[in-house]
Amino acid sequence: MTGPTQIVVIANRLPIARTPGGWRPASGGLVTALRPVLEASRGAWVGGWSGSKEEPPAHVSGLSLDLRAVPLSPRLVAAYYQGFSNQTLWPLFHDLVHQPIIDRSWWEAYRGANELFAGTAGGFERPREQPPVLWVHDYHLMLLPRLLRRGGSRSRILYFLHTPFPAPELFARLPWRAELLQGVLGADLVGFHTDMYRENFLRACRYLLPEVSVEGDTVRLPDGRSVRSSTHPISVDARELIKKIGEPRVQRQTRRLREQFGSRTVMLGVDRLDYTKGILQRLRALELLLERRADLRGRVTLVQIAEPSRYEEPRYRQIRVEVEQAVGRINGRFTEPGRAVPVRYMYRSMPLSRLLSYYLLADVALVTSLKDGMNLVAKEYVVCQAATQGSGVLVLSEFAGASQELTQAVLCNPFDEEGSRTGSRRRSPWAKQSAGAACRPWAPTSTPTMFSRGRRRPSPMPLLLKSEPKGPDRSGCSSPGTPRGLRGAGDRLPTPLSE
Ligand code: GDG
């Protein structure tokens, strides 16, 4: 066979959604990040499927990928996905923002589901043909690399974790810690968003697997194999975003929004409604700000877009209740007669074009995750602001992976709602470095170079290297008493957006 090596992505879900108008590519960050690489390699995607009688198609218009579904029964999904993945691994990997639940039947289901994925993914290898690269994604499939190898795979196997990898002391709480690490070590290369996650993984291997040795960024196994680890921060498709923000529809919507919001300062939150995203903490910080700065009431609005997520889990229903109570409380307390509400809350998934209009509109983006593997919203906001020479300010949790790259952001500690004077401050808005970091391509188009270095790739994509943004510097100092989560926004709040 000639041509580029085929890449087969294996992820919990297929990258498609059923809409009233038919099947469409899904809008998730993973699909967006991977699309350019996959489409250049006659790529394929293996993903779980459950719950609908209609078989997902092998091809969907607008996505040049072969799709292969792994049918999962609703019972298996309840235990493998909603149970072990989302109620055991997810909270544990996000530093116990909630207590993980340990349930042996969920673990058995997790193992069973990983075996089903192995069966389907293994089908891409054909005798006498160059084997594809098998690229396994995320915490749902940690056992899969080893299962593929044990099944006799000749493929190069990559594994990428989209969440943080926790400190070994936390990871050690899992009764199945050794199996999970050994599962991942079935890969040839293991990738993480940040050096810290990668180092946590290597330390976990060192402490929890007596049979392996760790040398630098490589784990050596008793069977003679070596597994390399790499830091490879995911990014967004900046070219595509920039193309979209130039579309007349986005421009029109942005103008309309500007008219609606007038001279008010707009802060923006865009998140899946997940307890890791720190939405409640953000709301409490705003409440404190409005409590202390009566002059800001009626002059500042937080637009919070909360995308529905994992609603079948009680904790997610609970966080929704808490968020909506907080929104109601803040609006009840601070709405002045005849004036706009301080929080405009939307619990729904927005079309991308509208989301982009909000990125262009917002004076401040608030990314206040308690823990976050990377956070693509932060990068999307930077790309949109930089591309239009905007002067928006990104307030970014220091516990989001993105804080390692977006060094010009105003960093915040979302656990410190009350705030103090110790927050970091940045005076220059979207300078070259941040814009470059936000839109650095994630995956090089040829996979052999994928994860080719132990450390983060240093060269920024020059696409957005523009001059310093025009307009006033909105990223500067905070005033005493400004909640730290909003530092940098505080002193600029009364200033209308200027372009
Ligand atoms: C995991 C890790 C890591 C959100 N609301 C809408 C919408 N979105 C889009 C955003 C962004 C994506 O969803 C969310 O990205 P995050 O990075 O915040 O992602 P998670 O879902 O938590 O994903 C995370 C990521 O994997 C990738 O490795 O960064 O740390 O937790 O692209 O724009 N898009 C549309 N409407 C919405 O309402 N169209």
C-alpha cells in the first residue's frame, strides 16, 4: 500500500450527532483538533454507540472519515461510562473535586467495554498491508492499548489522555491502579497535555509498578519494550476559527449583540455544565464583586453559556440546581429596576457561529476551572480576540492545563473566591506569545513525528503573529477588594468595549 499511513482514532464516542436534518459531524473539541490530521490520512474513527435503534452511518457528509461503531448496551454504558469512567476516574483525575465511587461491578464493565473496543479496532489490520496507526483516546479506554497488543496488533499504538493525570498518591487509591497503568503501557507512546501530568504518570509507574524502570521520559518494561511519554498540548484549529469569524453571519450577530449590551462590560463563561469547571465559584466571585462595588451594578454582565452534560448522573443534576440557584440569587439581589440582569444564563448548546460572536463581544472571558486537562475555550477566546485585534482579557485558572501556555492570561485561583492582593497581573493583552500558543497546531500532519519529542513543541504557528492589539489596556491592575477570580477585569469594568 502506498500513501500516508492510515490513522485510526479510537474514542469513547463517534464524532457524529443525529439532528432532525440527519447525521452531522459533532462539534466537540476532539473532532475539531483531530480533523486535519485524520482527513489527510484516509482516517477512520472507532467509537461507542448506544441508545438509538438506528445504526450510525459509515460516512457522514462534511467529515471524510470511515466511521466504525462499537455497539454498547445501555446497561454497559451505565456501568462503564456513567459509572467507572465518570464517577470513579473523572473525579479522581480532577483531584477529588468530588469523591470517586469505587464499585467492582463498574470496573468489570469497564474491562468488558475496553475488550469490545479492542475487537473492533483490531479489525483495521489486514495481512500484507501496512498496519494503521491506532490512536487511543482518553480515560475511558486506558486498558485498550494493552488489549490491542495482546491481541497481536502490529500497529504503532498511541495513547493520549485528555484529562489531568493526578498525583500518584491520589491515583494509588484506585484498587485497579496497576491494571490501568499496565493497560496504558501497552502503547508505544503516551501523550499528555502538560509536563506535570506526564511526570505524575511516570512517578505513578515508578511507585506502583515494581516490575518497570523509568529512565527520563521512558518506561522500560520487563519484556524489553520501551514506552515513551510526551507532552503534547491540544490546541484549536485557528485557521478554521478565523475563517468562521469572518463570515457575514458571525459579523452580523456580533454587531447585534454589541447593540444589545451597549456600554456594559461583558464577561463570558462557556463550559459544559461540569463541577470541574468552577462555574459556581465564578458566580460567587461575581456576587462578591457586586456586593462590594455598588457602582458596577447595571454596568457589568456575565454571559454564562452552560452546555448540558452528563445529565443522567445525580451530581450533574445537582450542580445544575446549584448554578441556577446562584444565578437566580444574584439576579434577584442586583438587578436594578428597568436595567439588565447581571447574569445572562443559557443552558443549551449554542451553534458555533453564535458562540464565536460571544467570543468577539466579551471584554473578559472567565475560565475558572477547579481542574482542567487543557481547556479549549480559553484558546478559542484568545484566537478570536487576537485575530480581530481585540483587547479582551482572559482570566484563567492556574489549575487548567492552558495556563501553562497562555502565559499572558490573568491567572486566578478559583478556590479563592474572596480574593486577595496576591494574584498575578499582566499588563499587555494578547501579545504575540499567547496568540501563538493558543493556535499552535496539535497534531502534525504526519504521524511518525507525532509525540516525537519528550517535551512540548516549541515553535508557535505564525498565523496570528500580529501587532499589539489596539485600544485601552484592559488587563491591568485590580482594585483593592476585587475578587481575585475577577482580577484584571475589576478596574476596567466600567469601560465600554472599544474597537
Ligand atoms: C476535555 C477536557 C480538554 C462548549 N459549549 C458549546 C461548545 N463548546 C465547545 C467549546 C470547546 C469545547 O466545547 C469544550 O472544550 P473544553 O476544553 O472545555 O472541554 P471538555 O469537554 O471538558 O474536554 C479538557 C479537552 O478534553 C480536549 O483535550 O481541553 O480539559 O476536560 O471547543 O467551544 N460548542 C458549541 N456550542 C456550545 O454551546 N458549538
